[in-house]
Amino acid sequence: HSKIKYDSFRKNFYVEPAELADMIEEEVDDLRLDLDGIKIRGQDCPKPVQKWSQCGIPAQTLDVIQSLGYEKPTSIQAQAIPAVMSGRNVIGVAKTGSGKTIAFLLPMFRHIKDQRPLEPLEGPISLIMTPTRELAVQIHKECKPFLKALNLKAVCAYGGSPIKDQIADLKRGAEIIVCTPGRMIDLLAANSGRVTNLKRVTYVVLDEADRMFDMGFEPQVMKIIGNVRPDRQTVLFSATFPRQMEALARKILQRPVEIVVGARSVVAPEVNQIVEIRNDDDKFRRLLELLGDLYDKDEDARTLIFVDRQESADSLLRDLMRRGYPCMSIHGGKDQIDRDSTISDFKAGVVPVLVATSVAARGLDVKQLKLVVNYDSPNHMEDYVHRVGRTGRAGNTGTAVTFVTQEQGRYAVDISKALKLSGQKIPDDIQKLVDEFNEKVKSGKEKAHASGFGGKGLERLDQERDLAR
Ligand code: ADP
Ligand code: MG
């Protein structure tokens, strides 16, 4: 590379819109949570955008997006587009069908249009590699409406069809090549390298990277990439990001930002989460019903019941004892020795039911814990996740039942977020409560609620889980 004289080129086209500049860190964390739980690794990742107009995309491109009927960026697009537009090397991980193609195409068009036009015999500016013919065709097709509007050309090249047609296409000149790695190597070698070359390539995409490496394309990909100028911009998109790929990605992408959408469910799938609207006069009856059902089937089961105050813990304890349930309570009003002995009795099964406040039950790990009841609703998401996470541990299944009163729409917002982020359906009546609360926020009758579970909270949860493993 040191012997080749490369043109200088520009990568950073992104200017943060004023409305995003004003957002504080907690708001950004909350927004990422809302966007299907975006998680970031790497330094200085731009904030996610919420509208197309915030992406720094020129008008002609925006017109095409509008004509395609894409109302707003999908979650991966919302975060990846500003990152790629600012010239960063990006690893984007999001499930199939989440709109990854557009996430690398839009910044790519901006990148290409900034450069001088191709001269005859010059090779492409953008190189998109993908594992299969079908994917190459699909990406090529998705480019088409933009190509017309922007006066650009793209060639699609894959094995299993006559190479001479693709050679002819390339010779006519194209800013973009969408290809499978094997065919790209053939084309680079064709006619002693006179068909195409990588001299002008400054933007490289590895799409469906997990499949590409599964299919054994690593040597070809590395060979091609090794021949592209090192100061290129490289983006990698994938549905999954297995460990082995990490090492590989490190070789290909310098100082990347890693964006993962919805990879982790905040509550383990082993926990069946039930949320019910129950007013105070109905809670106790319902609790007895739940306990009755559980202990009919499983005498050895343990139940943990959460309340919000010490006094409630003690009064619920008395009510349960009267109904014949041996139980104990832990809360901040009891000394440590007392709490420790209660927990060991609970673990040993001396008492099957424990009434607790959140703080007192942090980190509690009891294998036979089958049922968590949030008798009083937790008031933020982090607390909810920690409480219900006391069950469903180490692969065991469990149930978490949460009571929300009609007045607790504010809490329902966070709980429904947790349900969504763990892939569980939100019951209709809870959704209604959430919608009503959000309406009140809009009309100024209520203040918005920060979930208290931003990036830091998620990181802590991850650390805790890693430790548990
Ligand atoms: P992935 O590569 O993540 O599997 P694709 O990029 O193939 O997903 O996109 C899936 C579908 O979503 C495509 O049909 C695409 O046209 C459509 N799509 C992409 N972005 C948007 C958007 N912002 N709004 C609506 N539909 C979109
Ligand atoms: Mg795709």
C-alpha cells in the first residue's frame, strides 16, 4: 500500500442535530432501551436518531426513502446510520429482517457521492461482500431505486453464472460492486487484473458476516480486504456475533463501534412473567389463589413475595400466617444476623414463603424458588428485573406475577418495557394502562418516568450474570 498513491477521501459526514445534542445521557440510555435494547461497545458512538431528517442524508436520497414508504429508521438503522455516517468502522448485529441493508446503503451513497467520478478503467468505490448469490441479488435490487436517483451504477457478481457477463458489466464502470468473495477473487484475477481493481475502494461492507464465515469464506475475504487501502471505512453486519467472529472482526475493523440490537433479553426466558391489574382490596385473595395452586402441585416450592415497605411486609406476614402459610420476612428493619438465618431457613425449606422488600432480597439465589409475587409493584425497571430474576435461575423454570394497581400506569410503562425486551407479550389491559399514562404525559398531566435502567444498569446486570455463570 505504501507504494500506491491513493487519493485522500472523506469519511465523516455527520453533524449531530441540535435536538439530539440537548439529550442527556439518561435520555439516550432510555432511547436505546426503547429501540429494542440497543447495546453499544466502543468509544464515542453517536446518539441514535429518531427521524430520517436527522441522519445527514441528502434530499434525493430522502425522496427515495419516502417513495419506498419507510416511515422512520428501524432500531439498527437509528443507531448504525449516524455511526457509519460519521466515518466509524461499525459492527452491527441485529436479527434478520431488521433493515440492516439500508443501514449500510444510505451512508455508502453519501460516501460515494463525495468523491470524484470514476474514470474509465477505474474500479469500484464500494465493495459489498455477502455469502450467497441470493443475498447479492437482493442487495443489488435494494440499491436500484437509489442508483437511478443518484446517477450511480452497481454490478452484481456471484459464482455459478457466466463470468464474462459480469466482466462486461464491470468494464462499463460501476461505483458499487455487490459480490460473493469467491467470484470477486476470480474477477480481480481475470485478464491479468485488467477487469477491475481495488485501488479506489474506500468503503467495504461485509454483510451476513456470520454466514460468510460459517461457509468458510474467511481466506477469500481476508485476501480481498488485505488488498484494500488500510484507511478505508469498513462495516460489518450480521444476525449473530459468535465469539470466533470477534477475533476475526478485530483483524478487519480498526477501533470499531459495536452495535447490538435486542441480543439479550433482560429477563431470562425461563421466567414466565405475568402482570395483572389488581387493586389493593383484591390482592390478598389473588395471592392466596396463587399459593394454593402452587402448593397443590409442588410441596417443595419456595415463594418470594415483594412488598414496598417494612410495615407491609410484617402485616402481610401476619395475614399469611393466619391462613396457615408458614412464612417469614426480611427487610431493612431487621439486623443482618436475623436476615441471614431467615434466608438459610428459606433455602432449607423450613419456611416455604418469604415476604421481602427489594433491598433485602438482592442477590438471593434459591434453586427451588418457583414463584415471585410482586405484591406491590416495583417502581422502576431495574428493580423489576432484579426481583423477577430471583426465579428461573440456572435453567430452572419459574413464574413471576406482578400486581399493578389502576393508579400505577407509571410503573406499568417500565414493566411492559421489560416484557417487550424479553420477548413476552404485553397483556391488553396493561397496554391500555401504559397508553393512558403516556397520553397524560403528552398532555402535561403527568411527568415522564425515567426507567432508571440505562446503559449502566444493563452493564451491571450483565456483570452479575457473567459472575453467576
Ligand atoms: P436484514 O438485512 O436485517 O435481514 P433487510 O435489510 O433485508 O433486513 O430488510 C428487511 C425488510 O425491511 C426489507 O424488505 C426492507 O425493504 C424493509 N425495510 C428496511 N428499512 C425499513 C424501514 N425503515 N421501514 C420499513 N421497512 C424497512
Ligand atoms: Mg441482510
